[in-house]
Amino acid sequence: MVGNMNITEDYVSFEVAKLLKEKGFDEESWCLYDLVSKKFAREIVTLDFRYNHNLPNYVASAPTLQTAMKWLRKVHNIGIFPSTYCLLKDGEVTHPYGTCITNLLTHEIIVDDCLPVETYEDAIEKALIYCLTNLI
């Protein structure tokens, strides 16, 4: 049994939130970024308050990584598939995570593991940035 582990939601970075807003993300979220100060804020009005913050104003919605991935799947037919593996270079592991990005309509692999990072969440973040800057 694993020890006392706190599992928390992982939200997109400021950079990804800004790109999502530019690319038309219009889903409701619990959190937002102030585009002027770049500060992250969690809505505290009520526990059930979700809102589309991507209206023409100075804030951007800050969805979870999973919500951003789901939006890419549903709206743009792009699948992000993080994976773990070990690449040995000179006897040392250089990175444990990579990402495969696919076109879900044609099943074509768009990017196959060219985004190596140290954590699962970083793999998703890098893939979101790649998709939002190069594919949409």
C-alpha cells in the first residue's frame, strides 16, 4: 500500500491557458488566469461555480490538463497519449516520459515521442503547447 498521498488536479500553465483562449477554447472551468498579472485564481464564489472565463476580457480559463486534452479530442480530433519509458544514453536514463500525438480521424501519428520530459504532467503540457502552436 502506498503511503498517505495527496492527489490534486493539475491545471494548465499560463502559456497554455492563453493559447487555448486564442484558439477558441470555450469550456467552463473552476479556475482562471489574470492575463495582466499572470496570476492563477481558483473561483471561490461557490463550490459548484464553473464559468467560461474566455470571454473578451482580461482573464483566461485555466482548465485541468485532462479537460484541455478532451477539448482537443472533441473539437480538433487530436489525441495526446503520454507514455513512460527509459532511454539509455551513455548508460544513463535521459528521460522517462514522451508523448505521441495522433489524428483521431485518420489514425496518423503526427508526433511520435519528440517531446521528452521528466513528468507525466510535463508531457501533457508540452504536447498541448505543440498542438496549439503547430496544429490549430
